[in-house]
Amino acid sequence: MLDTAVIPCGGLGTRLHPITRWLPKEMLPVALRPLLHWTLDEAADAGLLRAIVITNPQKPLVEAVARGYSGPLEFEFVSQNHPRGLGDAFLRARDNLAGAPFVALLPDNLFHGPNPTRAVISTHRGTGLTTVLLAEVSREDAGSRGATGRARVETADDRSLRVVEVADKVKGRFETGSGARALTPIGRMVFCAGSLDLFEEIGRGLPPGRELDDVPVLQRLARERRLAGVIAEASFFDVGVPEGYRDAVAAFPARAS
């Protein structure tokens, strides 16, 4: 049963220094609410029942703020003592997941419009495949997006999308390449039951000290035609970079409750 969100909050938010030296990026306010609460709202609205929050002992405020959320989610907290990549964060939740599929929601991705978590869940249920949300980014907007890699897709017989190639992340900001627009995987993903075995396998092949990211797993699945994609209909803000956070604050006016 797909009812669980895994929300990684163990990173140190280095792209938003100096503010994140003192305040976890998941606590940054947008419209007078912490980013984490926006993510939890999205998970609950998509019908999920449980949230496994990956925390860091250096960020005790994250757990306190999550527990202060008033929505219907049940919470579990798992520690990631040293940030070693998104894949490592997922593996920390392995015992809690007990082999079940899960939805990964990155709290530094914020959306305005139709619920993107609903979209990835729907596509996963229709295809039976690991599914990733895709953002279509224009060259003009690329400067406010993080350094994710471009994706290439094809249309399957059932008219759903298959992601057939995922490029490595680049440094700096997103690049659309030779085109005016390009697709990129972003932080809403449904992983099938057993996906953590693939993370573990790829992690064993990494050099000592290398972070285990999600990209190598997505790349493997794409090569094997086992990765579905769905293009986000909502406006997307990468609030993990200063330019994206600025745009999100402007798009969500603050209103006192």
C-alpha cells in the first residue's frame, strides 16, 4: 500500500548560507509558514497517511516544527547523522518502510497549482513503475533553479511518459542546453517496493566518502525503461537556491492568520 512520504531534512542547506548556518532551510518562511509545513500539506492532500522525516542532530528544530503540524499525518523520525546524499537518507528509512513503496518529497521544492504528489502517485499506479516529477524550465527561468540534470522522455504505448535519459547534475544553476526549454527531474518521486535494494547496490560501488545521490538510480532505471515521468502542471519554485526562494516569497504573499 502506497501511503508513506519520506521527507529528507538532513542536509545542511549550504546553497543558502549564511542564513542556514542558524536556521534549517526547511524552516524558512513562505507566506508566514515554514517550508516543511507546505510539504506536509501536499502529502496529506495527496492522501498519504504517514510521514517519515529524515532529520539531523544539528537541526533539532525540524522535528519540533514537524510535531507542531496540525494535519492528519502520523510522524516517524529517523536520524541521518552525517549528510551523505539523498540516497543515503532513503536508506536510513529502510526499516520503517519494511519493503513498501514510498513517495519522496523534497521540502525545498514548492509548488503553486495542482498537487504534484497526486500526479506522480496517479502515474505510478497506472504504470506500476518508479515515477519522477519533471519540470519544464525555460532558459529565462534557469537561473533560479538548482543544478539538476536534463531529462529526455518518450511517449509509451499507453500515452504515459517514459524517462529514457537523465543527465548528471551540473555545477551552479540549471542549463537548458541548446534548446529554449528543457525537462529536469525534481523532488517528487514514487519509488517501487524494493527500490532501496538498487540504492544499496549502487552505494556499494561508490568510492569511499562519495555521497549516494538519487541520480544514479534514476539513470539506471531510465536506461532500463523502468522510469515513468509526469510533467508538473503547477508552477515550481526551487527554494533551495536564493533566487528560487526570492521568487517563492514574491509569489506567496504573507497573510497573518
